[in-house]
Amino acid sequence: MKENTPNDETSLFTKKVSRRNMLKTAGVGGVGVVIGASGFGGLLNLSDSKANGQTNDVVPFYGANQAGITTEAQDNLYFAALEVTTDNKSDLIQLFKDWTEAAAQMTAGKLVGEASLNTSMPPKDTGEAKELSPSNLTITFGVGPTLFTKNGKDRFGLKSKKPAELKDLPKFPLDALEDSWSGGDICIQACADDLQVAFHAVRNLVRIGRGKTIIHWAQTGFQRTKQADSQKTTPRNLFGFKDGTANPDKKNSSEMNEHVWVKAGDGPDWLVGGSYMVVRRIQMYIEVWDRTILKEQENTFGRHRDSGAPLGMKNEFDKVDLEAKDKNGNRIIPEDSHMSLSRGDGKAKILRRPYSYADGMDPKTGSLNAGLLFICYQRNPSKQFVPIQERLAKNDKLNEYIIHRGSAVFACLPGVKKGGYIGESLFR
Amino acid sequence: MKKTKASLAVLLSTSLLFGCSQEKEEVKPADKNAKETSASASALDDVSSEYREYAIGEIEEFVKATEEFTTAVTSGDIEKAKEVYAPARMHYERAEPIAEVFGDLDPKIDARKGDVKDEEWGGYHRIEMGLWEENTTKGYEEYANQLMSDVNLLRAKVETVEVTPDLLITGAVDLLNEVSTSKVTGEEDRYSHTDLYDFVANVEGAEKIYELLTPALKEKDEKLVTEIQQRFDDVYSLLEKHKEGNGYTSYTDLKESEVKELSQAIDALAEPLSQIGIVTEES
């Protein structure tokens, strides 16, 4: 990384740890030992340089839209939904400013805050991502409906800015939602090709927010790593099926503009360039699925398991013909298959960005506690996710093997320019 | 009881270590350091000696309360013993940064089942088990006598403790760490479920250190002082809800959500409190 050049070392030294500061802190409590023992080389180890050489795995933090939405999905996720405990608006704004600064540093592969030599204080950065590459870390912030109003109260004078679309999803049939896995005033989605880097990001942001926010729920997620799948084929879910084949093209900006990014006129202007995130924590009945015969599994998804091809076809990306019939006149892809119902008439599209989770054992049943943290992005949940999920909840064959335990909707804030802060358009 | 005793040696020998390191110190302007920091260092020394008085005062109260407790046990007055158990412990818990400096005495007085070998286990929690689990004082007279003599020994030894600014700075957060790792989980007083008494005492002990450091802190970072004060207020107003008569409600009566709320309030307080080391910097 750039800190490795001699010039940068010098400038870093003068900037981050002035000699005067160093002497000031050296006088009390034995801090001087650090300097005496390790000299300036040791000092520089305290600087914010983390990784060596790798600069090709940085996703820019600043931009018109937040990263982590149309960014190619990284290998790991750490997701946290927070509750805001402060009732002071300026505290909240300061928090977003502090978060913005820390997020910009961490996504660039740097440590949080300036290095301090005062060993009588805890380090500003928690340290577990030191030496690690940026790992394509993205940090995406969103605000939930309860940030605006909670128990009928206009908490921060933001009620008039609440978009009509930012509301709890309607109750779908078979929903078994638990409060402990639902909702949240703020969300932080950290994605990285290294779980430790993602965890470090959320942990440090939560630490910065301590006293102003508390964790409401949090979930780690994974998918096959790029290393394990160098061909970068469509990932498989924990039922062994390829999922997400028909996602809109993230690289096609007109598709993204049509389906993902909120436009002027969609709602309040502050959210233009943002996107609505729907999160569903979907538990999978792993053991039940494992004893299901292959034909039934394939009819459930509407795809062949091994190739990922639509039933009756050869290859994953072969054209899907939902109407195709076999010689007995039955549909080859069952109408109640997951693929068939997800598509519907094909008009409503969402950008899916799901991650699997595995949380050990369910202590109640002794089963594997695993499933999918389904995350999707869209311009308008009630025209996009909601009709799709209504179809799925009513008829999806997959419902025998899954259950929705958590649900949340967040308005992911527009991107930020250098010098600005995430949420500025909302709080201004 | 403190879970690890590793930091003990450090606390005791801080001044010794510092002395050594200064000799090895190669950074030239060492003299200048000494001058620059002398003012704040002496202010911190004053704070340290004030804290020493406070802690010794608590230990003195602890001796008296332990007398009452152990007498009740040896005379078979089970109701009295139960009544004075939790309030007596509060003095110890307030002064814990100092009390637990004595790595030999702390486990004798305050070990919980499993902290030490069963055959070595005595002290408050051993008797607690007798009182609440077995509902008896019979067979616990010896433990009471031993406890009393250990506590008397603690009172004598505590005079020798050197209170350093480091001890204060780490002590304040350590007290809250005690709350986070054993009181808030209900593992401290697992038979009597009087964990909230210990909880409160630890918070009060931390607050005392904060109060003593407040003038020095204000000079460095006034906002930090406001923040810490606010968070102490938040913790106390939560604890207020769990007051019952002169004491506190049983841990077993706390709802899961209330435990979480208390735990998160301690985290919210301890985070800014961990910044008090800023007082060691010259402004």
C-alpha cells in the first residue's frame, strides 16, 4: 500500500505522531519504554498502514451510490441491525460523520483513527485487520422506518422525510417472524473477501456507536469463496442449487437505474441515488431437505441440480420456457416451483445479494441451524419484492423446506463525496 | 474475584518496571519529559492518595460488616447471616482494584465454586452456598472463622499498597469489566442471587475513581466528562428500577431483556471511561 514508500513514512510520522506528542506521552506511566525499545521503526508499526502490496482489492468508498449494492458480491458478509438509543439529533449526525470517516479508512485498508502512543488508553483501532489486505471491503449504511417514527413518536424531527415506501413489509402467509431477527433503526452491511476484515469493520463501527446505538441483531454470511470457484459460476445455496441466475446485470447501468437506484420523483429527494434493501432471514430445514429425493428437489427449484439448467434444458443460462410441456401435457417446470413463481411475468426484478449462514446447532431441536440471509435491492419494494414474495409465500414448493424468521426494510442512503458524510441529504 | 491474576504482578511492580526502563531509556530529552509532566504527575499523585484513603475506608467497613456476618454464621443466626451477606460484600466490591491486589487473599475471600480446588474453597461464596442451597450455618463455622481472619489480614496488608495512577486508570474500567463478565450474567452470587448488590458496588467504585479524576479530565477533554457523567446517570437510572426496599431485586427476577439492557448500559459507560488515560498526557 501507499504507506510503504519512504516519503509517506516521513509524512505519516509528522502528521500522525508528532514528535512533541510523543515526548508528552513518554513521560508518564512507562510509555517511554516503547520508544526506547523499538525506536521509530516500532513507532511506524503503530501507523495506519495495514497491508503490503495489494492495491487491486479496494472498492472505492466515495461515489454517487454507496458501494456494496452493485458491487460484485464478496465472499463474506457481516450484517448488523442497530437500535438508536440516543434521542439527541446532533449526536446522531455526529455518529454518521464519525462512521463515514472510519468507513472510508477501513475500506481503503487503513486502520481506524490516528495512532496514539498513550498506552494508558485502549488503541483506537481494534487491530484484528492489521496486515490484512482491504479484501474488497464495502460498508453500506441504511436507515429503517423506526429511525423516523417509533411508537408513534417523531424521534428526530425526520417524520416528514419518511418515504412512503419505507415501512414494514406486509405479513406474508407462513411468516414466522421473530422480533429478535426483525427490524432495526440502522443497518450496516459489511462485505469483504475475508470474514475477519468484515467483522473488524462492523465491530469498530459498533464501538464508535457505543452509547448511541446498540445491536439489535447481527448475522454473518458466506458464499463459496472466489478462491474455491475460480470460474466464478453462480453460487449454490445450502440446498445445493444455483440461485440467482436471473439476477439483473449489475454492470448494466440502465438496468440498475431502472430496477435498483431510487430516482427523482420516486419519493423524497434525499433518497435519490439510494436503494431499498429488503432483508429476510430464512431458516432452512437442512435435515428435511437431505432426505428429499432428487426429482422432488429439482421440481422444487425448477432447475436441474447439477447443471443449474432450467428443467428440460442443458445449460444454466438456456432460455427459460415456463410454458413448455412434456408429452403428457404437463408443465416441465412446475408452476409451483421456486423459479416459476419468482419470475412471474418477469417484469418485477430485484437485485439479489444473498448470503448463506450457519449458526451452529439449534439447541431446541439438535438440527443444524442454517439458512439464507436473503438481501435484495430495489427502487420500490411494494412493486418489486412484495409481489414476488406474495406469490412465493402462497404457492412455493420450497416453503416445505424453509421458514422466514426475520424481516427488515432499510433505505440505503445515497453515496457520499469526499468531505461529506453518509446521510447528509437526510439530516440536512 | 478477579478471573486472571496475571495483571497482578504488573500492578504491584509498576514503579519498579518504570525505574528499570528509565535506565535503559535512550531518548535524549528525558529530563525535559520529567519537567513537562511534573505538574500533572503531582496532581495525579494527590488523586492516588485520596483514592487510597477511600479504598482503605471501604476495607475498614468491610471488616466490620464481615464481623457481623461471620458472627451470625458461628452463632447459627441464619436469617441475620443472609441479611448482611450482600451489603457486606459491597464494601469489598467497591474497593476491588485494591482489594484484589493481594493475589493470595482475594481467592480466599471471594472465590466462587470452581475458581479454586474444591478442598481449598472457602470464603464468602462457600458460606453463601450453605446459607441458600443448604439453608444452614452448621458446618460452616470454620469457614466463617477463616474468612474473618483473612479479612483482618487484608486490612493489615492494604496499608502497604502503593496506589499508582495506572492502578486507578485500569481499575475504573476493570470494575466495570467485573460487572460485564460475572455480575450481569448472574454468576457472582449464584446461590443468593444478590448479584445486583455487587453490580452497584462495582459501578460506585468506578464512579469514585472517575470523580477523583474529573478535575484533571476536564482540563483534557470536557466533552468526555459530560459523556461519562451522562452514562453513569443512565446506568443508575436503570438500577433504580430494580431497587427493592433498602436493597436490590433478586437476579432471578430480572427479565432477559432487562439483563441485556443493563449489560449494554455498562458497555456504553465503559467505552468512554476507557479513555480516562488521557489524563496522563500533557496538554
